[in-house]
Amino acid sequence: MELERQSVAVLQQFGRTYRAYAAAFEQCIGLPLPRWRILHVLYLQEDAIAQRALADRVGMDPGALTRQLKAMQELGWVERTTSERDNRVTHVTLSQAGQQLVARVMPLRSAFLQDVLTEVSGSTMQDLSRGLAQLETGIAHALARLEQPDAVA
């Protein structure tokens, strides 16, 4: 029972840490973290990317991504076009204004990350990465058990 209590406390701390990081990122950079992730992926992308593939790349629900992209399109940061071969597919590219925005924000992001990570050693980052990968594996296993028809008893 003690291990379960400690585990829940660590997972709650992880959630608090992520929320604090996201809030600080937005305050320092001026963009919400989800929008930045989209912009950054598009910035690194040489060609248009299918919206579904973009959702996978940024780890975002397709519906949430669509809402973000519509807002970003209104701001002039992204362009969305329907595929000529399949009108169910929407391609996304970074507009010129979006490219300029990312280029302007990149130094702010780098400085922010440097500040955030100043107290964290390389070995701690490696340990955290390994631990988070193990958590992701555990989550995947728990979900797989839920999807098995005989798992619910």
C-alpha cells in the first residue's frame, strides 16, 4: 500500500510539474505549448503534412488539433489545403508569417529551456527519460488489458 501511495504522489507531482512548465513556457514565450509544438513540427517539415500525420507527430487528439489549426490559420500562421487526390485529407504548411514567428521565438525557447534545465544534470535527464518510458509502457499495457474482451470481470 505504501508503494501505491508513493506512486500516486509521484504521478501527481509529474502532472503538477508539467502544468507549471506549460504555464511558464506560455508566459516566457508568449505561445501556449500545444501551439508551439505544432508550429515547431511544421517549421522542421519541408513539405506539407497531412493533418492526421501532424496529429500523430505532436501527440494530439485530431479534434483538438483541428481547433488549434483553425485558430492558427485565422492568425495567419498556417495554411490548410484539401488534397487534390482525396478531399478527406487536409494538408498543413507553415505560412511565411508562421515561419517568421518561429524564427523569432526559437531564441526565446532556447533561453527558457536553458533556464529550466540549469539545475538538472545529464544523468538525471537520462534517468527521467528511462522512467517516463517505463511509465508509458505501463500505460500501454494497462490499456491493452482493458481492450481484451475477457479482461473485465
